[in-house]
Amino acid sequence: MPATKVLGSLLRGAPDESIADEVFDRIVRLVHRNLGVPAAAFVVLADGVQLLPGAVGMPAALQRERAIDVADPATGIVVAERSPLVVDDTRTDERFAHRYISQKMGTLAVAGFPVEDGRGQVVGALWALDTAVRRWTEDELATLSDLAASCTGELRLRAERERARRAEQVAFRAHQRAQFLLGLSEQFAGVTTLEEVEETIAQVVGTGMGARWCSLALVDADRRHLRYVTVGHQEPGFPDTMRSTRLDSPRPDTAVVRERRTLFYRDQREMGEAYPAMAGVGLMTTGARSFLPVVADDDVIGVVVCVWEEAREHDAGTAALETTLSRYVAMALERVALLEARRRVATTLQESLLSDAPEVAHLDIATTYAPAARTDQVGGDWYDAVVRDDRTAVLTIGDVAGHDVNAAAQMGQLRSMLRALAWSHDESPAALLSRLDRANATLGPQALATAVVVRLDHDEHPQGDTGQDGTPERGYTLTWSDAGHPQPLVLRRDGTVEQLDARTDMLLGVDPGTDRHDHVTRLLPGDTLLLYTDGLVERRGVMITDRMRDLREALADVHGEATAALPRALVRRLVGRAQRDDVAVLAVRARVPAPSGPPGEDGPATAERKVAEALSDLGPARRWVDDVLESCDVDGEQRRTAMLLASEILTNALEHGRGPIVATVEVDDRRLRVGVRDGCTRPPVLRAPEPQDLSGRGVQFLEKLASRWGVQQHQVGDVVGRHAAVGAGKTVWFEIDRTARPLSGNVPVVRRSSPTTSSVPLVERVLPWTRDEARRRRT
């Protein structure tokens, strides 16, 4: 019988430590004093060895070591018979003929009473020993019996304490496990993205299992490859070449997918012995590793890898936690796949209700729609542009109250009604909004919504004195009416931002008979009008005045950016990852035409622009080239080619030339010509760059895409254009024939999809997001 079961907490020390116990030594001393014997001991039988937790007067070695291994000890008689053993003279008792107690210790008189443990089993005896023949009196035996009972009581008390301690440990571990599982459930309940799943796994394996690193790998839809999606918590040293592997590769992570079982290795050496291909991998730690299968719909769809810093054994508690973890990961991945699929469907529906920005002569229009980052619902934001004729365009933007399918349906009806009204009724924005409000109340969805309607009328003839050197120019008359919507902004061509802060009228859906008002301003060539919904400027806990200031600053900072990039740039800067509402943005820039007008009988169209000697002016200069070409009716494909080549020769002048730098454009009915003059006479060189080189391809583009190109050297005294100084220099130029198609045919502008609909997310490709789909795939 193990000693630890007999003595409870008495024998939990190291094997070489003395087992002397103060309580039992005290009881033995009472035997020594009260009975007047030279020696006494409390002896316990434990696995064939006699232990002496209490002893006095014993031989020096035995008194010190408190343990002796002898065959057939006298205590065995007491244990076997469960009764006292009292002998006045051991010489007359054959049972002691060869016993250690009589032969080695010289004991002649012995009295031993049984001692029981907490389970009522006799485990030892309390002995009174005398080296002389002795007749034990009844009082002496009664005293010894009482002291033996004290030993029994102490053992039972200790056993109860040990049971209580163990029960407390079990309860504590159970409580810890319950708390961990509760926390595990709460942590995984809120995850909605693959990144959050990875972050939650890292927290769980760190706090609940003590692992240092974790990785998440998913099986591709073809069931042939395993790809790691972990970014921030993977073990350092894991090579990029191993982040994607075939499922038949001899690796533990792929074996988990094939065999549908957990693999655990106490250290890296053990893993290397099982899979030699992993032995040479330059991992950072040599500690234990666990590979857990993630099972959904009877398929292993992923693997969770846990890595410890030190070697360790795979205990039952860790195994239970691993099983629970893999189940929660599977449920979380299924939830993420479902949400991503629903959100993609909702966003596709939302975008289907919006139209592409039309091509409008002399206007550069760009739009974007950014759905809320953490929702699978559609919203009520919309934008639209209607071209009435060559000189008039109507722009609208609005937001229906609510954020659900009903709001999207109402938005679709309002937008369609307003679109039809704008096309069929040549009226002011206020009149259009009044008609829309009445239609909304009587025919439509009776929706509550905000909206702005803007009408742009292109001047028939140049007017005013706002052009270069005070000359007249053709701009736009901007008329707008606001039905409770955030006020439009205008980014003027000089970089200032103007808020169209006329008083707003009542929002739609409240009082169809309310008076609505028109407001008028000018939109000059180079000015940009910005329409947006409240999701761009509203943020919980921030004053709207502060957010409007941020928007004005952001709009001023993107002065010179391409119009196509402006809406998304504003969304990234002002909303970013904190997006909680849908955002719609519409930007319209009045193009800068060629000052000479379009080409005609009087000659080609010409334009000239001085370029600042800084790369920050590269974008505005490219945009100016596009505007001039558009005003000369150059088609989109040739404009894109000219923009690319103009960008190359402008960049070359800015990086390798010196000022003054002047760009010129000339267009007639046969060809277009773009030239850039700078003060350096060194011509560009045709190079053969390597694939990794970041520059050196500009002249190759000229060779491939231009109909003709060349370099014109200027001597001292030459004056080219009204911006060029007298002096030596060069002009790099190219020409494109109006009939040429450098990009090999018509290349339409493809509307860029939002990030949520441009591709199916990985987790959705891995997981079927309905049970029916899972069953269909299996069959």
C-alpha cells in the first residue's frame, strides 16, 4: 500500500528526506515517559518497508533514517491480525525467533497496538519496547491503546485534510476550466472576420493552454492545398515557402487534414523524427507543438497549430482544451463565412441600385460607395448623374433613413423617381425636389430622406474676367437645392475650399408642400464640386463641426490629385477602419479647356503650362494634359495613352532636367502632340532595364506607343512659348495619330468594384455557408 495513501500529506517530500513527524514523535515520547520504556516507535508498513514517523530510543542509524527494509517484520503480525501484540519475553515466543526487533535490537519485551488509517485499514502499530523482560500491566496497555488511538485519529484527520485538499484542487481546476470555457464561448461569439478569429485563437492558446505562438491554416476549396492565413501570431522563422502546400506533402499539418486526428510532439526533435522534412526548417523554438484539426460538416477545413517555448508532455487537460478550441474555431469560421456571404450579397444588391458615372463633356466625374465595414445589411445611400443635353447635367445624392433592406428598397424608388424627373423636366433643383416630395407622399414609399440636387449649366460663351490675365472663360452656373442633407463643398482651383452653406430646406417625407429654394454659385474650370453622405463626416463622440473641418482640410490636401482617386482618398482618410455607416461620395471637376478652343479651320488647338520644379506638380500637369485633350474631342483610349507618355517625359524632366519646365499640347484633325521643355540639353537614353528595376522604361514606352517621338535641342537665344526663358535646353515630344490605337483596340474604363465584392473572401471559398450547400458538395 503506498505510503502517501496511508499518511496523507506526511510523505510528500523528496525520497531522500527524513519522514520524522513532530506529532508522532510527541506521541512516542508520551509512550516513553508514561510506560518507562527505553524505546518506542510508531511503525507503518509501506510497500514492504517499515517507516518510523515517530521514534525514540532506537538505534542511531534507524533513529536518523526512520526507515528499514526487513523481511517479515513484527508489525506485519499486528497488521495481519488487526489486534494488539503483547509479549513479556520474546525469547519464549517462537514468532520472534528470527525477528529484527529481537535479534538485532535486543528487545525482550514488546507491546504493539494497531493503528488504522482513514479508511479503517490497519497500516501500522504503536510499539513500546524494553530490553528487559517485563510484565505489562493493564494500565500500561490501556495507556498504549489510547495513544495508538491518537495515532489513528491523527491519520484519519490527515486523510480527511488530504481528501479536502484534493477535492479543492479538483474543484478549482473545474472552476478554472468552466471559466475558461465560458470565456472561450464569449470570445468566439463576437468574431466576424478571419483576422478576429486568428486574434481570438492567440488569446485562448496563450491564457488557457500556455502556448507562445499559434497559426491558422485553411484548406482551399479544391481540397488539394493547405494555406496559412496567420499574419501576426505565427512562430518566427516559419518560412514563406511553406505557407502554402499540397495536402499530400509529408508534413504534420497536412497529415492532420488527411487523418482527421490531433498530432502532438513534445519537442521539435520528436516532430523531426516523425516528419524528416520538418527537421531542417529554421524554426525559432524547439518546444512542443500541437496540430489540431478544424472540422465543419464532416470535413477538415483547417488546422490550428500551437507552439510552446519549452518541451512538455501532452496531458489530458491540454487535450480536452484542444478539442474544445477546435470546435469553437470551426463554428467561428462558419459564422464568418456566413456573414461574408450575406454581406457580399447585400453589397452587390446595393451597388446594383447605383449607376456608373456617365461620360459628360467637359466634366470629370468620379464616385464611390463604401458599405459599412461590420454589417451584412444594405443601406439607403445613393448618388446619380443625369445628362440632359450637351450643356446641362443634373447631379443628385441622398440618404434614406434606416439601414436595412426596407431602406434600400425606398432608396431605389426615390432614386428612380428623381432620375426620371431630372431627365423629363427641365426645371430647377428646388422644383425637382418638390415634385419628388409629392411623388414620395402619394405614389412612392413615403420614405424619410435627405437629398441634394445640383444643376450644372455650361456657359454658351466665355464670360467674366476670371481667366488668365483677366480674360473671359467658359465655366458653369451651379444651382443647387438642399433637403436636409450635408452641405456640398467646392475645391477651388487655387486650393481653397468653399462650403456651400446656404440654409437647408426640410428633408423629404415630412411636408410635401414645404417651400424649397434654389441657390446659385459659379463652378470655374479647375474647380471640383464634392457631394457626400453623412457617413463621411459623422462619428460618434465627435462634434460635427470638427468633422467638417477635417473634411475641408482633407479636401484641400488632395488638391491636384486625379479626380478618379479623390472620393476613395477621402473615405480612407476620414473613415478608415472605424466605418460604422455607409458612405457615398460624388466628385465633379470642371475640366480646363485649351485656351485657343478646339481645332478648326483657324488652325490646331494649342495650350501651354509652366510646370513647377517639384514632383508634387506632376499629377496636376498630367491632369491638365487630359483636360486639354478632352476639350479637343480626343477619345478616351488616346487620352490614356497620351497621359502615360506625358507622365514619363514630365517625370524625366522633373528628375533629371532643370528649369524652367514647360508643357505644351497641340491638337489638330490628324494628330496630337505633347512636348516638355526643360533647361538641360542631355537627351533621354533608351535602356533595357531588368525586371526588378524601378525606372528606365520611359523611352521604351515612347518607342512602343507613340506614332513618332523625338528630341529638339534649343540654342542660347531660342524662345519657345511664352513661359520659356531664353537659353539652351531641349524639348522631348511625341505624337499620336488621331486614327491610331496604341493600346490595340478599344479599352473601356472598367468601374472598380468595392473591396467587398471584388473577390470572394478566402473563408467563404473554404466553407459552404449553408448546410444544403454542404450536402450538395458531398454528393
